[in-house]
Amino acid sequence: MAEINALAIVDVTAYIENNIGTFHQNRLQSIRKLKLGNILKRKNPYLFKAKNVLLAQDLVKILLDAYLSSQEEAIFGRFLEGLAIYINGAVFSGKKSGAEGVDLEFEKDGIWYIVAIKSGPNWGNSSQIRKMKDDFTRTKRILRTTDAPNNIVAVNGCAYGKETKPDKGEYYKYCGQAFWEFISGDPDLYTKLIKPLGHKAKEKNHEFAEEYAGVVNRFTAEFQKDFCADDGKIDWECLVRFNSSK
């Protein structure tokens, strides 16, 4: 049986402060590499026309904010995955899994857990959930040929949110407090994480805000040049052709 170690929040704080900079740096890189044409091709121009968006800058900001929201969710999700693996490793000697679709493996109370870590509870559609279950099944089959305990339990862990019915039959789904307690043994860990996550946030967000403003200004000028008529109005036919023509 794996040895259980006490979780030192000072060590968790140090890990977060040493690694949160990677999140902020990746966030900056995602906006610096962005091209206006790429986000224009990903969004529905008919929707914006139906919403009567009239200002070029408003349209640019809507497109940019939608893109950044999805990017930040993915980037921060990877950070939280690393944090969860670190914490579990400190307490239960867990390790990052090498199996496809599985992020964490560890032993607790004679049970070998395989865990797929997601940001929040509403992370996937039916086909994505089906793939996760297939990954769990395949990983269990492989582990049963090794020295892992016969009792293998699959878990979908979500960093935030709630799940009132965690038993899904083929796997368990733990969200928010339940997830962090599951991997650490500490029922209060989910609130203890908040303070260190703000390490240098004001400084980093100021840097990002300056970069963001520059991108909005640059994209607006580019949009006005390529997708606005001589009278300054948005040329929706031109925009639709760029987005959807063969």
C-alpha cells in the first residue's frame, strides 16, 4: 500500500508561485501570435450582422475576447492538471500517467485510481465522454497485465464545479471540493488554492492589458482597411466572402 504523506500548503504555495508564470507567459504568447484572419474565419459573420454590430472595434473585441476565453481555459487547464499531479504525488506518490486519455495514476487504500483531469464539469459532448470511457477501459486492460492492484477505479476529476451524482457506473466524476479532497485528503484544499493563484496577478495582468490594447488597435485598423467601405461602414458581403467563399 502506498505511503500517505501530509500535505504542506507551504509547498503547494511554492509550487504555484514558481509555475503560475508559465500560464501568464503562454497567455501572452497566444495573443502575440494571433492573426486577424484566423479569428475571422472561425466565427459566424451572419450572427454579428443579426446582432447589428456596427463598429469595427466592437466586432474585433467580440471576436478577440471569444478566442482568448477558450485559449485561456485550455492554458489554465494544463496548469491545473500539473498542480493536481504535483499535489497527489506529494501525498499519495501519484504520477503522471503515460496512458492515452489518462492524466494521473495513484494507489489509495488498496485501489489503483486512473484519473482524467478536466477544468470544469461541462467539458465535453457525448462523443468526447465516450472516448474517455474507452480510454479508461483500455488503460484498465493494460494495467491488469502489470503489477497494479486488481481493483482499478476510473475517475473523471474536474477542478471546479459540482456533481451531485458522482457514480457514473463505468467511472466516478468528482468536481470542485470533492476532486481536490480526493487527490489530497484535505477537504479544505479547494479554498486554500485561491490566495497563491493570485501571485503577481496584478503585475502580469497589466502587462497583458497593454498587449491586448495593442492587438485591438492593430486589428481594428486592419479590419477597417480590408472590410470597411469608403464611407466607413462594415462591408458585410466582403466579410462573408472572406469567411465562407469556396
